[in-house]
Amino acid sequence: MKGHSSSAEKLAAACASGVAAAYLLWLVWLFVQNHWLLDRGGHPLVTDFLGVWSAGWLAERGAASSAYSGLLQHAAQVEIIRHPFPGALGWPYPPSYLFVALGLAKLGYLPGFLVFMGATGTLFAAAVRTISRERLAVLLALAAPWTFANVMVGQNGMLTAGLLGFGLVLLERRPVLAGVLLGLLSYKPQFGVVVPLALICGGEWRAFWSAAATVALVLLSSVLAFGTDAMDAFLVNLPMTAHTLLDEGAVGWAKLQSVYGAIRWAGATNLAAMAGQAFVTLSCAGVIGFLWRGAASPARKAAALVCAALLCTPYVFLYDLPALVIALAFLYRERTFDQTEILLIAVALGASAAFAAFPAPMGLVSTIAVAAIVARRTVLELQSQAAIIPSAS
């Protein structure tokens, strides 16, 4: 890439093409066998997308606040799929995301799924292409295990990655539009912990105020569209969701790809896990403040922010990790990868792929591996600057 096609690039393209084709063939086989999307009766299978689509189905019927009631939403899901099922597919999102859910519900289940995956996948691929400036990067992004994790269950990780990627790459040229895109990330507020800090430390005030205005406008619009009952239900449900996921471990600690999840998975207490998570969050905030106030390249600042956003919250799942591809695209934009960095990328990809055979917070290993590339480049740059200063004097 960047100038000429090498044998290594051809090999990477061939491998990525093979993996992407294998994904597609596997999904087709699962669909034909009624193990993906629809059962033998043509009814939706119980996957994450059912939770989104059923919330839109309720909103379409004027019962948006019912999506925040576990009992009422479960009853709606049972009615949709035409048979009872154990467990729960909750709706933890703010009412603003009901706009997306409602639009998908109006399309029907299967068309809604395909449109959502197609639209978010296109946004994700376009962001990777725009950031990296390489067509091959899109193929590598589609072959990443995190992309497959999204398509399997109909999740929104590619939407998050696309908004984050375009929001950061447009900061220099279109700061107001960048702020709008970053503000739309408020549908997943756990990933916005360090974004305002970065914008403030970087002096990106136009983007900061644009993002703040977008968040306010989206929240107001959701209240006008779905009523105050939905917002009240969301706020009441928020601590209950946190208690269910963290204190009770309802989805299992192995699925939480965070510092908190890893500590709980290792057998430690909730207090120990929260302390570990708090330490990492504060450390990441310090690093982001240092980098965004300093002279690091915009690409490395963006990559660091993506990694920090994933590390700063206990609520990270494997399907959230397409954002790591955005971080890698920014790192490639800064310069090509050396052998050590390629090894770290292999670790990142391999760790998440291993999750299928070894359920554990392997996604955290992936995030740490990508963050290590950012840290290594920063340390090498600081060492280079320290070496230049004495010789100049």
C-alpha cells in the first residue's frame, strides 16, 4: 500500500478475501439451515436484533416506554416470534435510539435486519477507506472478527465505529459536522466518557459545542416523539440495567470485554473490579489529556481516543470492537506499520477470534494490543525528541 503493490499486500488481500468469503458462505449455510435470522416457520430467531426490532415495534404502536419494562418487552418479543423463550433481550438505550428502531420496525424484520447491516456496514467501510486512504483496508476491515460478530446478531458496533471514525477524521476540515457525528454517539453514552475531554484539551471548541447541541437536540426530539414517559422509563431503568449487568453478571463476565469484566471473570469481587476499572479510566483520561494538548499527530490522537473510549467503560462487548479497526486506520494514516506493530495487530485479531473457542474477555486483549501501538509510537517519539534536544544545545 502507499505507493506500490507488494507481495505482502497481495497476500493480505488474498487472506482477507478468503476470510470474508468464508463469513458469507457460513452465514448463507446458517440461514438455509434456519440457524440465522429466521426459524423454519419464518419467525425471527432470538438474537440481539430482536431486542432492537421489538422496541421499534412497541414504539410503532405508541408504547415506547414499554420497551424499558422487561416483562412488557419480553411479552412483545414472544408475540413477534410466536413462541416463549427463556432469558431476556432488554432495551438499555436512550429514547433517541428509538428513531432507528422504529424505522427498522416499519421495514419488517428481515428487511430491517438487512438494511441495518448494509447501511452500518457501508458507513463503517467508508470511514475506514476515508481515514486510511487505502481500498485494501476496507477488505481487511470486513474480514475482522468484530465485523462478523456484528452481522451474526445484528448489533450496532459498525454504526458506532462509523460515527466515531468520521467524527474524528472531519475534525480539522469540518469541525461542526464532526461535532454532530460525535454527538450522535450519545445513543451509546458509555463511549463518550473521554470524548468531551479530548475536544476540550485539543481546543476543538466548535466541535465541542456542536456535539453538545446535537445531544440536546436529539434528546429533545426523542421526548417530543415518544413522550416524557419513555425518557422517565429510561432513567429509572438505567441503574437497574447496571445492577443486572455488573452486580449480577446476567450476561456472564466473559462477555464483558472490559477491565471490569476481566477482573470479575478472574473471580474478584465487584468492589475490586470497580476499583480496577476506575484506575484504568482515570489513567486513560490522563493520557488523552496529555496527547490532545501536545504535538502528537491528529491521527495518533484519534487512535488514542478510540482505544480510550473502549477502555474507559465496563460495558464493552465483542460487537463493539469494530472501533479498533478505526484506530488502526488512523495509525496507518500516520505511517505504515512496522514488524512489531503487525505482530500486535495479529494478537488483536487472534485474541478476539479465539473468543469463539475460549469464552473469556479476549476482546480486552485486542484493545490493549492496539493501544500498545499508540503507546509505543508515543514513547519512541518522546525518546527521539529527548535525543535531539541535547545535541542541538
